[in-house]
Amino acid sequence: MNQLVSIITPAYNSSKFIEETIQSVLAQTYTDWELLITDDCSTDITVEIVEKYAAQDSRIKFFVLDQNSGAAAARNNSLARAQGKYIAFLDSDDLWLPQKLAWQLSYMQEHDCAFSFSDYTLMNEDGVDLNKVIHAPKKINYHYYLRNTIIGCLTVMIDKEKVGDFYMPNIPTSQDMATWLSIMKKGVVAYGIPKVLAQYRLVEHSNSAKKIKASRDVWRVYRDVEHLPYVYALFCFFGYAINAILKRL
């Protein structure tokens, strides 16, 4: 049975962090994985760093886009080449704990679920633990997630055999939100694992730090991607805003 996990990692000017990210994958106690890194035309030494690791471990597959196209295009390039039954996501500045894959695979197989995510902790740009845990709800469906985008992309694992092929919409931010919604819209429920399995780095200049812009993109997902009625979109956005504030307190 194919138990390969395909790890999807976009990279752009990630030289400061990507080596540590790769090392957190190499440290996994579960070893049947492939790490598919797509570089979005970096102008620093990201390419040289990843090429070094790809030359040392055949499980690391490296691709470079012809032109700068954004994180969604980079992720989709890797998704199109993924060979695994399971798809996991890890951005180039985040980290996994060593038993992340082993714990999550065991949970998904025990519960026969198609979509899982977990608790994770926050660290600052220098990797210092901020003593803040983002807790995963027991389960999330489509309408719940519209009001609470608490799923950490770095913790997601999806059984592609159960869900089918999927890709991320090419929008500046909130691509992961739109993707999870498209999957849950099919009736798939996302199950939360009450265990910290990853560390999310708060980088000052990252997309997620641009909160006003990110909020606008969430609104665009409601209206332009999900085509929610205006009043319902307002209701969901209010829930999103409150939960976003609570998540950071």
C-alpha cells in the first residue's frame, strides 16, 4: 500500500530559514516522504541551499519556476508532481516536530479521515518560542471554517485518494483558506489533532503579517471565490475577525 507523504513547500528568498525547515523534515521519525520544493525565482541564495540538500537526498525534489508567479503557483507546481497518497504542507520558514508525520499518519489511519490538522506553536523571526499554542478544534466543516480560519497550513495533511486532485487558487494571500473550503465544500470534515506538531514563524514582512491586505483577501474569498451572499459574508467576516484576534492574544 502506498503510504508516501508528499510535502509541498514553496520558496521565495528563503535563504534565512529554509535550511532549518528542510532539516526539520530530515529529522522526521517517519521516513517514507518526498519533499517537493518549488522556488519562485528567488534572488538570494535559496536555490544554492536547496540544490545542496537535493543532491544529498533523493527524496528532496527541487523545481524552479520560469517567472515569479506567487506562492499558489509554486505550491501547484509541486502538487502536480506529487506521487504520495498523502499531501502535507510546510512553508519555507516553518518547522515540524520530529514525530509530526508519524503522529498524523497514525491518527488519520485510526480515524479513517481524509483531512487532518493539529495544534501548533508560535515563534518569533529568530526562532524564539512565544509560549503561545494555537489549539485545533475537534473538527471543522465548511460553514464553521468560513467563520474561523484556524487551520494552520503547516499542520495540514490530506488523503488524496479520498479527496481527489486539488490545486490552490492563484490569489495573493488566503490561498490555503480557499483550498480548504473547496475541499470541505464536498462534504469533507477536517479533524483536529490535539497535539502540537509544528512551529509557525511570525516573520515581520510575510504576507500573513500584512493583516489589512490579508483581511481584504479573506473578503474576496467570501465574495469572489465562494460567492457568498453579502449579508452572510458579513456575518462570516465578523466571526473571522474576532477569531483572528483571539488567536493572537
